Amino acid sequence: MGAALIELQVGDEPAAWQRAGFHVEDGSTWIGDVRLRLVGESNGRGIASWGFEAPPVAGELDGLPVHAATPAAPPSTPHPNGVTGFDHLVVSSPDLDRTIEAYTDAGLELRRTRDIDTPDAPRRQCFFWIGEVILELVGPREPSGDGPSRFFGVACTVADLDATAASLGESCSAPKDAVQPGRRIATLRHKPLGMSVPVAFMSAHVPPAS
């Protein structure tokens, strides 16, 4: 399956993720098997770097810093917000062709694409597997600049989406139908909690019809 994501470095304080219902231990929280090292606001906000046991490239990948990480088992304590897994990581790029080329040169395989038909800003989604996590690359159908790609946010799977939304109260939007058939999604209102990373909560994957 190629390079597997096992860690993200995030410029947030651990207390902010605790307020969002994540179990935090030793300055880290885990989404599925991916460790989020919460390194504090003084190191810059947002996702700073992604970690792989065997990084596909050295230094950076189309502008996104890459680091080597050591695999570790997540703690057994469940998240109070009901998160059970890491669904996908969202990255945006102003030039999808350039970023796709960089990813494929690094050994990542483009699995599929999907166009989003919005009148004002037609977009395209491109999907890669990075271990058990889906990498969702999003950008305009035609290049709109030569800037680097950027980390955007994460989507988590939860055991019971309605229970997750209820536990977070006004910090979470009401669940609604997701783009994927049979799934639902709710969005964390992360900024009032002191978080710099957008987070979405999703119901479990629906098995394909036999």
C-alpha cells in the first residue's frame, strides 16, 4: 500500500483537543492508529508535518514537511467524544497536476478522482491511500497559482454520530447527509475551542451492496 501515515505534528495546546472530547495523554491524542503530537501554539498553528515510518521523500512533499516517525500502540482509553478511527486527511493545492505528479513520483497511487460542480469555483477531489488513512487532495480543476499545497483538516469516524454531536453541544454542527451514500457528517466548531485544525465527524463506512 506504500507509505503509511502514522503521525501528525499539530500546533495546538493539548487542552484544546481535550475540550473537543479527545483523550489526551503525554501531549498526544490518537485518531485510530495515527498519533497527533500536540506541540503547542508557539511552534505555529495547524498541521505542521506528517510522519511516516519510511518517509516517501526527504524534507517535504510538494511543500508539506515530512518527518520520520516511530510506530507506537495507541492508548486503550476511549475518546469521550466517541471517535473510533481516522477516515481521511484533507490537503489543498492550487495546482492539482503538479501535486499529483509529486505524489506519484514519491510512490503514492492515485486511486480515483471526483469533480465537484459548483458554479462559482469548480473543484476536483483526488484520493490516495496512505496506509489505513485516505488522503483527499482538493483543488481547482485548472491551476490557479504556483503556491505550495497545504494541510487543511481531518475527518474522524465515530461510533454514534448523534451521540458525538450531543456530547459536544454548541461546539458541533447538526449531523447531515455526507457526499458518500449512506453516511452522515457533522463539523466541529474548532476555533472557539482553541484548535487550529478543522475536524469533521463521520458515521461508519457503509459496506457495498452484495
